[in-house]
Amino acid sequence: MKRALVAVAITVVLIPGAAAGSAAHAPKSAAAKAAFGRFLHELYGSRVRGYWSCPAADRDGNRIACRGEVVAGGRRHQVAGMAGREATGIWFSDVWAHTWSRHWSRYSARVLRRGGPVVTGVASVNSPAFDWGFLAGCAGELHVGHTRSCDALDGEFGGWLPMYEFACAHPTRNSITCHNRLGDAIRYRPHG
């Protein structure tokens, strides 16, 4: 599976406007989300589409965490950063990005070793951007014929549900499928 991890070499990016108030407090969620959207459009071009959010519950002192998954130029980009504010605008620090082209991987056990509990079996995924082992640990608890919601992130993700909440189904003994609202998905065979 060919993939690229892109380290966005940006320490601080200032997005003008939308920064009312003092720099001692984190920006409001809506203002940070709007600024993050402008930042993503500056980074990837005007044709960016996808999902991004800066949930109010994800504050860290005077900053708020922002994260999104967007499509631009036929490639997918998962981007995260911390938004802060000052009198002249909202700035972003600790920015990172993961970039890939969506396609299904071969079935293997290797994809399940990333994150979470040790699970048996093999899986095929259409994105390298998640801790598939963590998700498979939840999905593997399903009974045949049932469905459930599973998370692909160990921790809080309330404002990022479209990215990290997966709908899982276990239609047959050796087949579990999970997908999020953005189309990221896993096909898991717990018995290899």
C-alpha cells in the first residue's frame, strides 16, 4: 500500500480576522472552525471538500484542537492543528497532515497491528489513517447478524464523530465491515 505521511512544516500560521477578544482565552469553536476551513483552502486549494471541526470540548489552555479530513486533487488529507488567537487573528501550531489515495489494501494481519488490543485475523482497509487494530477490537465483539457503533480513536472525539465513529456490521461468521460517514472503511475477517 503506497502512502505518504506529509509533515506540514508550519510552526505558526496566522489566519486574519475572526479573533475577537483577548489572547488569554482559546478562540470560540465556530471561529476556530471557520479559520481552519480557510487554512485548509489555502493549503490545498479552492476545491477542497470534506469535514473539519474544532470542538469546544477539546480545549487545551488557550488553544483548541482542530481536525479534518478533506479531498483535494484526488487525494485525501487528514489534517490536525491547535488553534490559538491574538488580536490580529487565529493562528495554528502543531500542525500535521497525513495524505493518501483511497484504495483497498490486500488482506493482511499487519494492518491490525496499529493501535489498540492485539486482535487475530486479517483485514483490508481503504485508508492508512486510522488505528484499525483498535477498531477491530471493538468490531470483533459483535455477534453474527448484529450491528454496532465502534470508535477508531482512543480518547475524546465528540466533535469529530464523522471521522472516528464507525458503523460496523457482522453479517456472516467470517465477515465484519465498518465504515465512517466519510467513506473510510475496513473489511475484517476475525478468523483469518
